[in-house]
Amino acid sequence: MRISVGVIGTGAMGKNHVRVLSELNDKYRLVGVYDTNRERAAGIAREFETQAFSSLEQLVQSVDAAIVAVPVSSHYEIARYCLENGVHVLIEKPMTSTIDEGEALKSIAREKGLKIQVGHIELFNPTIIVTGRTALPQGNEEWLHIPEDQFDQYRTKFFLEKKLENPSLTPILIKQELEKIKGAAALYHNLQAVKEAGYNFHYLRCDVADRSSVRKLAAEIRAKFGEVTGIVNGAGLPSFGKVPKKPEEHSLTVVRVKANGFYNLYREFSDQPLKFFASIGSISGRFGMYWQVDYAGGADIIVRMSYQLFRKRPELRSFVMGWTAWDEVGMATDPQVQKIQKEQRGLEFIGTGEGIQRFLTEITYGGDHPEVLYYGSLGTNHPLGQMDRLDDAGRNVIVHYGKHGEITDRIKYPLLQRVKNASSDLLEVQKDLTIQEDIYLKDHLVEGKYVYAGVMHVEAFSELGMLMNQINIEDSHLVGTRIHSVEFTKFVKYFEGSPLTLDMKAIVTARDNAHKEIKAEVRSDFYNRQGKLLEKDRLHSSGYVVFEEERPAARKADVDVMKVINESEPMDIERFYARTESYISFGPTFRCLDYVGYVSDDIIVGQVTVPDDRQIFSYTGNADTIISPITIDNIGRCMLFNDFHKNGSIIVPKGIGSAVLYRPFKKGEKVYVHCRLLKDEGETVDFHAQVVDEHNQLIFDMMDLSLIRIAKENGDHNLL
């Protein structure tokens, strides 16, 4: 049986409801409409072949349900009348003028056994503001309605007219004017199409490269439409022709539109409740393009700016989508681009449908990476130093370091930089330690000095072994499973202005088909700020890393860690940081402890949220660490809480007897820590730490961590 429905109010939203109901006549019967504006109601009724009631009472007596689409001030009275007369109600948002009125309607609906709903369709029909430098055509321009197949004839006419008007104009400048016309025509027709389809589109003219223009745009949007929740920055200029033939100012403008556009849009809308800031780039920004250094530079600079925004506001989905040329739309429709890139170079274009789908997928589910590239075959556009280091499928690195030793994949090996020597049994690597690149150093200080944390040594050991495995292809299937006999001999302290290069070495000590062991060490030469060598070949750390075909089989922890945590007494985390800051301090990057709990003088527990440590280096926002060193640093910090609370002592790692990684840590997951004191020998203390997931399955088992006391707080050190 169909439900009989009437619409109260025939304004813009009321008309939409009438239209939709008339199309759903298999489920609903549109009985009629009512509006205090009798003439408007009659016109809507005629258009949709229904009845215009002369009174509200008549309509309510004739329907099962009513849609209330009148001004908000009348929502309560009309909806109440419908409910009191046994009619179900759908009310346009907002439901009522006050919360009390809304609660009263809910109460009546409950008493009468009726349904009351609020129409929130606009939640899924956002207002979209399109901006551009192009002036919107009036609609009567000669070129506006020229069919595509006749545009070549107009092109010739246009070139002749412009050359006669101004003989000094170059073909490139005339072509740019023609492209503006084509763009204006496309803009006009597209806006007409989306409006006819019912989308809430508006076009506001703005030059995003101009700060004052963007400021004016922001003020107009706020005044007319309210808050902005997302930005898609697609500003860009084509740059055809070889560099020597291009006007310098045009090339500067190509870069300026990209750089200033990104900066101005974010600057003016950064205070808005933004959910995403997406920019449209190009693979040329990553790979370069013949003769197009200006276009490539503009595409590259927004990627770099996106990385900075990604680091500054991790909660905001900020990314650049770089893709190949599009079929049918955009700059790639230019015959010159088609001829050179598609026909001569064999570049595979992306289809419009696929491009739209990729974009929607990234903006809805992505945002985890500040740069995303989509492309098929590049044809002959092979960028030297990039694609030539990958396999034929373009997926895996096969050239691991260059002729000067520079490591190809700094994403996978962020703590390694240059290969000095490599063989099947030996790998020597260097890394220049700088506060500009290793920005995590700012958040790990001992007695006010930047210190390369002990966990970074272990991460470097692991990266050395993995790189060695990749270089020696027969070992590439092995994964790191355990470490043992790790000794931290001397702090690596970094002083701004003093060069510091870490010399790292890995030597194979055992190997068979399913097993490999390396001994790794970190050394450095110490220079003062005048460049004088004060100490040569200092040993900072050494240890062994074991690689196997498979990780150890999963198993439960020795105790029910969650149960122990629930029974523990919470410790004051902020008090610990405040009381120990002059000895050892941890900045935001190194603070991932959610909870530390005291069980006894021998047992301490905790909860850690695994951090997204991809951004602890300045040169990338995607560093892919092997052991999640900052997570392990926070796990070890539970032991610092224990000894400080009991003795007021400040302790730092001295060595690791052995430890097993059952599986990698997952960014964002909660892990649970159980630490047990093994022995206290006065100067040193040893702990056993187990880290589990929510099911008490072991992730990391550190059987013997030795720590040394370096200072003592004589004041109040109680953390309970």
C-alpha cells in the first residue's frame, strides 16, 4: 500500500520535495500541497499535476504523512498540529527554533506512536565554490557556442585578428589568449550543466596568486556561505614551448601561481574547520619534463609545501595528487601536448572517469601521504636517477646506491645516507647527523645536549642488516627477528655548528640458508667548531642482529598484562617530566605514553600509543622505520619511572642482553607494557619488558635491558 503524503510549503526546498515525491509514485502518493502563498502553491500543483489545498486543515485530514518545508519560525506550530492530528512528519532542518520545542515534538510523537524525522539532505549536498581568474562569459560571445569540430577554423581567424591588432605579439602569447577563451567557454558550459543537475555550485572570480584577491574571496565566502570545510587547490598555468622562447615573466608566473596559490589559500582559510587541503600536481613535478623547468618547478614546490603542512597539522588531510595528463580535459587536450606526449613519447594518459574515481578515493579514504602519484606507462619520459633505479614494473628498487654511494631509498633507510664499502659479508655506511635533517634530535636531550637516542642505534643496526640483505639478493627474503649483546658505550651528542658524521659498519658473523647474523657498530670522529679533530674513531655502540626467513610463532605474554594494568596505581606522568627535565628531557615527538602504573617496587606497567614517526626527518614525511624506535623508547621509559619513583635516580640504557620482535608495531595502535625488575647492582639495574596487544599476544619481548644511573634527584620524587 502506498503512503499518502502532502507537502506544506512550496519554496525552493518544498518544490524539491514535491518533485521527488512525484517520481517515487510506486511507494508514495503525492496528495497535494499547501502554502500561504496561494498563487505559488497553485503553480507548483499545476507543474506536478497534483492538488493545491486551500487550508492546512484540509491537507492534514487527507494524508498519512506531511513534509514541513516552511520558514523555521513556523516549524514547531505546524509540526505539532500534524502530530496532534495523527500525521507522521518530516521536518526540514533545523528542526525547530529552540531545543525545548524540538523536545516537545519528540514527546508528542512518542505519545501518539508517530514517526518524526529531520531532513538533513544538505549534509550530503555541500556548497561548492569554484574560483578562477577567468571572467565568466555573458552568454552572447561569438566563440561561446562554436562547436568543437569548427574551432580550428576560428583558431586561424583569432590568430590573424590578434596579430593585426598587435604585431609584436608572439605565437605563444596569442595561443595563451586563445586558451583563455576556450577555458572560459568550458567554464560557462560546465557551470550551466552542474546547476541544471541540481548541484549547489557557485563561481567566484579570484586570482589565487594575489594575496589581496584571496583575502577578498575569503571575506565573500564567509559572508555568503559560512565556514569552509575543505579546499581543492587546482591552480596552474600551462607552459608550452622551449625555455629560450618563453617570456621570463610568463615562466615566473607559472611558478608563482602554484607557490603563491597554495600559500595564500592556506593562509586565508587556516582558521576554518578544514577537513582536507588537496592540491592537484603533476608527475612532472616529481620526474621533470623536457624544456618545462618552470612547470616542473611549480609542480614540485607545492609538494614541498604540502610536506610542511602535513607535518604541521597531521590531523588535516593535506596532500598533492600528481598524475599524468588527462584525456578529454585540461591542458592535455592541446594538440601539441597530444602529439608530443602521447604520439611521440608514448605517455599513457589517464581517463577522466578513472581520474575522478582516484581523486574521490584519496580525499575520502586517503590523506596518509603528503604526495600521491598516479601514472601508467611513461613511455620515453624516464627521469634519470629515479625510474632507472626501479625494476621493469616500476615497483621495487634494484639499484640500492649510486656511484657516489648515495643510498637510493632514504624512505626505507632513513638513518643511512652513503655506502662507503659493500660486499657479501661487509657493509660500511655513513650518515651526516644534523639538526636540520634529524629533527627528532630536538626532542631528546640529556643534560641540555642533543643526544642520538639508544633506540636509534638499534634502528640503524636493523637498517644496515636489511640494506645488506637487499644488496645481496640471495638474502633479500630474510627479516629481522632479534637482537642480542647490544652495548651503548658512549653518548652521541650533537652540537649545532660542529660537523658530526656517523660511521656505521655491519659484518656477517654467521649465515646459512634460513639464518643470518651480523655484528653492527656505530663510530664517529669528534671535531670542535673550529674543525680540529679532538677524538678519532669513537665507539658509541655495538650489537648483533639476527635475520631469519620467518618471525617467531606468536605466543601469549608470561602474565595477563591488561589485568595487571587494571590493578595498578596510576603514576603522575607530567610530574615525572617536570622533575627530570634538567637531566633528561623528552619533547612532543618522544612522548607517546598514555599511562604508567605502579604495581610494586619490582613491577611497573604502561600503555603506549604507537606514534606516526614518519615525520621525524625533515627531508620526508614518509620515513619507514623498522622497529618503531620511538615506541621502544617510550616502552623503556616505564623503567625510568620505576627507578625515579623509588630512588630519585635518572637512568639511561647501557645495553640489551636480548630482545625478540614478534611482529612490527602498527602506527596508531595501543600497546601494553609489563616491566619486571631482574636485579639492582647499585650502579646499574636490569629489567625484563614484555609488550602485548589487546589480546595479550606478544609484540616485543626484551628479556634483559640494562640501564645505568647517571644522576639523582634529592628532592621529592614520589610519582603516586
